[in-house]
Amino acid sequence: MNILSLQNVTYQYDGTKKSVLKDIHTDFETGGLYGIMGKSGAGKSTLLSLISGLDLTTSGLVSYGGKDMRQLDRDRYRARDIGVIFQGYNLLTNPPAIWTATPRRI
Ligand SMILES: Nc1ncnc2c1ncn2[C@@H]1O[C@H](COP(=O)(O)OP(=O)(O)OP(=O)(O)O)[C@@H](O)[C@H]1O
Ligand SMILES: [Mg+2]
């Protein structure tokens, strides 16, 4: 059964002249394991941001469980149905901030 579907997906970042993704079609089956491959800059992270509901297509349809991502409650979708590990996860690297967060007995 298709759980996630992309139809004619195109994406263009604001202020740019070229589409990063052009007319992508693909389906993801329940229980499947998939890899998205491409050279650096090909648009893998952009595609993941659309699949994960962090961003919306410029045109075309992303649907989950038969529901258009534009109509879906994306906060709920992100809380319950999809998880993302970010490529740039921006963890704190400043040790004093981490030490400050360590619980202390007083
Ligand atoms: N916020 C943005 N604004 C404008 N252009 C962007 C933005 N983010 C990414 N791009 C451009 O979109 C294209 C696709 O980027 P993306 O990060 O999706 O590629 P990627 O396949 O994940 O690359 P990598 O393998 O290096 O992670 C690149 O040309 C990138 O420079
Ligand atoms: Mg990437």
C-alpha cells in the first residue's frame, strides 16, 4: 500500500531563479526501506523537508495516507508519523552552555 506519494513535485527556493526539484514522481510503500541518492546539491535535503512537512512544494502534490500535505495537520504529522534527523543539527558546541545546563545539588 502506498503511504507516501509525490506527484509532479517541483520546488524553488524564494529569491532563486532555478527549481531545485523538477516534476518528481514517486511512491513509498508501507514497510519499505528507501534511500535517496544524488550528488551534493542535487536536492536530497530539500526533498526530505517536503516529505517531512517542514516545507511545502512550489507546485505538485505530496500526500500522506491519501491526504494532501497542504490540508494535513502538519504539526500532528510531525509529532506522530514522521521523524527527521537533520543533516545540520545545530547542537550546542559551547561547553559553558552545556555545563550551565548540568543539574547541581545546592
Ligand atoms: N535556503 C536555501 N535558499 C536557496 N537555495 C538553497 C537553500 N537551501 C539549499 N539551496 C540550494 O538548493 C540546492 C539543493 O540543496 P540540498 O541541500 O537539498 O542538496 P543536497 O542534495 O541535500 O546536498 P548535500 O548532499 O550537500 O546535503 C543546492 O543548490 C543548494 O545550494
Ligand atoms: Mg543534504
